[in-house]
Amino acid sequence: MAESGAGTAAQAGERESRNGGDPRDLGADAFGRPSLLRRFFDEVQNRLTADLDDRDPDFIRENLSLSWLIASIWFRGEVRGMERIPEEGPVLLVGNHSGGTVTPDTIVFTLAFNTYFGVERPFYQLAHNLVLTSPVGPYLRRFGTVAASHENARKALDAGAAVLVYPGGDWEVNRPSWEANRIDFAGRSGFVKLALDAGVQIVPVVSIGGQETAIFLTHGERLAKLLRLDRLLRLKTLPVNLSLPWVVNVGDFLGHLPLPAKITVQVMEPIDLRERYGPNPSREQVYADITSLMQDQLTELAAERRLPIVG
Amino acid sequence: MRIEQKVTVDAPRRLVWDYVTEPANYPVFIEGLTRWDVAGDKHTGLGARYRMLIRVGAADVGGLIEIVEWQPEGDMAWSSVTGVDQRGRWRLRELGDGRTRVNFRFAYGVAGGGIPGLIAERVAAPSLSRRFRLSLLNLKRAVEEQAVAASA
């Protein structure tokens, strides 16, 4: 941990240097203090930079009870196959993602990982920038959530941690309810490159139930275009769902109260890419194979499910 | 939170002691236990460590535990090293007619868990209590079968 502590100081210095350090860069008030704008940008920058030391095992441990209550009572979570995850060392956990901006699969799986391996095992989750800059961002960072980027993930894997990535991310969580049982990574194959670069195994993690926590209607691509959000705010989608308490929820920016759908998570066998595909695997081939394997697993989980929400 | 279960076993204390101190038996007779692996070189006795997990609600909960008390054919107690705070104790007492009184105590919680921690402990209690009751019945059945086999 001492080494990590040294890392923090170095990273803080690095950040300061990258941000310019000098408050005059973005303006200062009459007393030479950084301006509000400067402080805002600094805060955003800080939240998006992966400082692995922000993960706080004691904090996680003390908050597991709340996660356990939510996962056990509200979502009746069931996680199978945790023993398939290598006992130690870096590993890339690749999951499908559901539930709009409130993603129960993350709550259930993060709890399962932390209780199964103990909070002592370093475990990071990659999340969209919007999540980390939101008010819950600082809370999540202590849980080990870092902004989704190749650099951040590499940093965590190189440090020997387990990393959870949802390649479909913000796209997949808003897929319409009638596509609930479909793996949709939208062609994002960066996770394959990440696993190859870092030389780590991939463990697919397939969950079901998250897309039953609301009625998801559309990604809202046309709506975003119609409202010119793509030009004004660079928003290519504006998802729409029917959920509590808003009823019609456009954008899902404030989240929603998820319906108590049963969440089942299945951990699959680890895949060593070079062992299976040779020294130079084709990224497209690996992507196609892994998404296909995960689709088969999701279809199997869907076949087990008798009723929506009830499970 | 503390749970206590008792059972009377129609077998000598030594047989019960041998059964509850053998780590390989735990996944067999403890209901809901998903793991009870020896961690380290010591198989049993004071200082032996085990990595244990028990399914509670949505998660496998447990951690690394260590045997902290060892009075042969009497008491064996463990305490958590990592994971959820826990203490467990087997307390065996001879009843004089070849039978053995078995007490199992299990205390658990999360220091610093606050109100959610207190609620979680209470929510988990009925399910854990039921499992330990069944586990003691499993123990009774297994040891009594051994006793019959030994006397035959």
C-alpha cells in the first residue's frame, strides 16, 4: 500500500502539471485564487483521471451491507460461477449492461465480487464519464469505479487488478425492452485490444433482468437529431423509457426507481486469447466469438426465465 | 448478531469432536456453505486458517478465518481475519450416557456498517438460523451413523 501511496502523490503532481497549475490559465479572482470556472474544470479533470488509490477497501466493506440489502431484497440477485474467475492476478471481466442509468447488474455483480474475493482484492469498474462527473461520482470512485478509457483500464490491469468493463455501455443499457435478451456491444471491440495489450484473460459475465426494471422504448437517435442535440451538445441519442416516478422519462438523466426485477448473473469460463487464437488474434474474430458466446448464454438464461420481473 | 443452535447426538464426544474438527466435512454438513478451504499448511488445530463462504441472500459471504481456541473434545472457536466480522464456536459436553450435547454459536456483523449494517444483520438472521439448525441435524445424522458403524 505504501507504493500505492507514493503513486497518489506522483499522480496528483502529474494532474496539477497537466492542468497547468497556474490559476491564471483559466482566470483567477482578485486575490489570486483559481476562478470558479478553473475549479470546475479541475474537478471534472480529477474525476476522469484514474487515481487507483481512490478505491477504499474499508469504505467498500462498510457499505457492502447496503449493497447486499438492495441486491438481495429488491433485485433477489443470484450470481453463479464466481469460482471461474481466476483466484488472483489481473483479469478483464466483460459484461453486458442493462437498466438505463440505474444498472442493477453492476450493483449485484460488484457486491458478489467483493464478498467472494474480499475487499482486499483490487477490483475496478469502468464507467461512462457522465457517471463519474455526476454527484455520485466521488462515492463510486471509492468503490473502485474509474472513467472508461484504454489508459485507465491498462493502469489498473498493470497494477494486478481485476477490471470490469461493459463494452455496450451507454448504448446497450438503453436498448428497447423487446431487445432485452440481446447482447449489443455496438461493434465496440476495444476490450479485445485491451486484453491483448495487457496480456490478460477475458472472463465474460452475462446478466439478465436489468432491462425489466423499466419499459425502455428507444435509444432516441432521431429525437436527438430532431432537437439538434447532436449539434448543440454532441448527444447522438436521447433515450426514452417509461419508469417511476417520471412515467415518461426522456434522457434518464436523473435516473429512475427501478422495478424489482430478479437479476441473475452467470460468470463464464475464462478465455486466454493467445492460447485460443494464436500469437496475433484477429480483433474482429475474437469480438464476434465472444459476443456470440455471451449471446448463447443470455439466450439460455432467458429460456430459464418464466415471467418478467418475477424471474 | 448472534445465533445459537443446539442438538443432542447419540454418540460419544470424541466422535463428534473428530467430525467438527475435520475441515473436509464442512461443505457436507453445513447448509449453504459454498467454500471451506484450508488456507496455509495447518490442516486443523489452533492457528489453522480456512477460507470460507456461505450463501446469504444475493452473495457468498465470509472470508478468511482462524482457529483461536482449541480444547480437545470440548471447545473449538474461530474468528475472522478478513471479510465479514464473525466468531464461531463448537461447544461439546458429555451427557454421561454416551450422548453428547452440541452447542453451535455464530456471531457476525460489519463494524462501521451503520444502520444498513444493523438491518442487514437482522434480515440475514432467520435464514442463517434455519440453515444452522439443519446443519446440526446433518451433523447428528452423520455422527450417529458413524457410531452405529463403529459398534457393529
